[in-house]
Amino acid sequence: MSPRASVLSTAEARRESVISAAVSEFSRRGYLGTPITAVAARAKISSAYVFKLFSGKEALFVAALEQCYALTEAALAEGADAAQDQSPQTVLHAMGDAYSDLIADRELLMLQVHAQAATDVPEIAEAVRRGIRRITIFAKGRSGAPDDAVQSFVAVGQLCHLIVAAGVDADSGEWARILLHGIRHPDRR
């Protein structure tokens, strides 16, 4: 292997490590509340090296968000592949279960919540749109479901974000029961 190839692979590995650290840090504190120094510390590299890999905080946040949507699509694909049958509704249901399992650890969920809160930054707004577009197109294509069923799938996913992020399932009130009706989460199955 040439010295250039080992440097390139090291930079690529570091880039993945930094993105992973960014997912963790941005999910905890959001875009505005997370300094690059926190991401660098978690990745065990210098802030200067982070800036060598990414043009700035926006680019790093967008890379973390793109990783989040890639992991989401992979989970949906696994869910669809595991569906008991391949009818559109069964596939969407299985994808919903897989997504519920994915967001149970909250990191990816909270990154998406923080991203939606930071859509006043044009690059982040565009990344959110690309991610939602990616998931919508995947759900439609993989399930073969009609548009209204895919719309409901995405809408229920957003409701799940609210339920998990706000801890709605810990409330026993009538309003919480209404929101939780028919929602499947790993600890509610």
C-alpha cells in the first residue's frame, strides 16, 4: 500500500469517527449548543483536524444528519425484508417497528429533532428535506403502498418523535392515551 493510500484511509476512518462523535454530541446539545471542541474531544482528535476534515460546523452537522438518515433507511430496509408478507401495509408496519427499535436509544431521534429546530440554517434545512425525501421515496418504493399510506407512515414517525422526545408515554392522562393509541414502541409491544 502506498503512503498516500494509508493517509487517505486514515483520513476516511477519522472522518467516520468524527461523524459518529458528531451524532452523539449534536444529539445531546443541538446544533447551536455543541462546540466543535466537544466533537473533537469525543473523537479524540484536535479541533484543527476536525476543520481539516469538514469545512465548518454546518458541514459537520449535515454529515451527521446524513449518517442518521442512512442508518434510518438501512433499518427500514431490514424491517421490510423481515416482514411476514410483502403486502404494502405489512411492509410499512414492519418498517415502523424497525424504526421504533432504531430510535429507542434516542441519539438518532434527538439528532433529527435538533435538526428540525435548526432549519433556519439553509444548509441544515436542505439536509432535512433531503433526508425526509430519501425516507419517503424509500418507503413508497419498497412498500408499494399508496401515497396516503406513505404519508401516514411518515406522519406517525413524526408523532413517535414527539412521544419519545417528550416522554409522553410516561404520562397516564387521557391526552397521552389519545396520542399513544395504536403507536408501537419497543417497550409498548
